[in-house]
Amino acid sequence: MSYRSWTPAPYSVHAQADPWTASGSPAPMLPGAPPMNTVSLPHPNSSPRYGSVHYDPPTGAPRILALNPLLSYSGIPPIYFNVLQDVRSIRLRNGCSPSSLQQPALNRPVMCLCIRFAGYPFWSIEVSNPHGVTVLDVLLRIREALLRGVSPQEATVSHTASEYFRARTRADPREYAQGVKRIDFLGPNVFFAGLSPSMDGQNRWDAHFVPTA
């Protein structure tokens, strides 16, 4: 599967044009990855603009909540997102507009979304945006949550996290000094694979990760 990438520029509240217009050099690519093109990206806190490929929000009567296809878990990662890397390394499928990241996360605007990390009972997060939660909001919040240090209670969840912690920080003494993080508990499953409805009946979504994209 091939993907295209985006690279956001610094945001300035004084800018008159689109503040998230890409500039500068593109983010580094993994070996074998397809060429990365410079594209524009809207600011994550701006109001979602409907109308992009693959997704049409409803009009009229409310419908059953459904995920944006870019976030939907189907066994094949909907986007290329290695959570070990900065969000600027995210790549979209060819033919998918960069503005798709600003689409609503669900088929109707919501200001708060609850996400649980499947397999890790202590981990749940809320994604919020007063203008409506977007796809990008979800991705940013997931990575932010995974970069947190772990509590003593969380440390009992995995017996292999320390192994992946050492591998991740071997070349970075400063990162090593920060200790084990939640991201180490994912083991080899470092690619975001999408969200699925939680089976606990609490109106939230489960996040899934896989070893390849």
C-alpha cells in the first residue's frame, strides 16, 4: 500500500493565510517508503470543513455514530502512522487529500470523544475540541498519551516493556533518563491500525495497533 505525506509549518495567530501551510523540508522517511510530497495542513483547532473524498457528513436527522474511514479499524491501517515517530511522519493513502485530517472524527460533529487502549485496562483518554473533534485531534492525542511515563500500577501490565524501552532509548541517553513510557508496552505493534466501537457498552472507542502498515 502506498501513502502520501504532509508536513505542517509552525502556527502563527497573526497569519492571514492558512497557518498550517507546509514549508521547509519534509519529514524523514523510513527505508523503502514512497516519496513524500509537501502538502498543506489545516490547524487542528479550526472548525472542521466538511467535504472531502470518502466521507460525507449527514444532513437532517441524526444517525448512528460512525467513525471517519481514516480512523476505522478494518485490519488494514487506514493511514501510515508510526506512533514512535512525530506526527509529521504521518502519510495518507494516495488520492486522499491532506484536508482529510481536518474532517470530523465521526459522522456528525462531537466535542468530546473517549478512547480506550485495547488490552490495557488502565489507559483511556478523552479527545476534545470545542469546534468538533477531528481526525488530527485523535491522532495527536493518542501519541501524547503513549508518551506518558507509567505508574507503578501500570507497570504490572507488561513483562516485556523494559526490553522495548531499552531498544527505544539505546541511542538517546536523555530519553533513557525519562524511564519507561506507555509506548514501550506496545512492543512491536507501533503502527496505529484504527478505532473500533468498545464492547463495554460505555459509548467509547478502542484503539488498535499492529506491527506493520
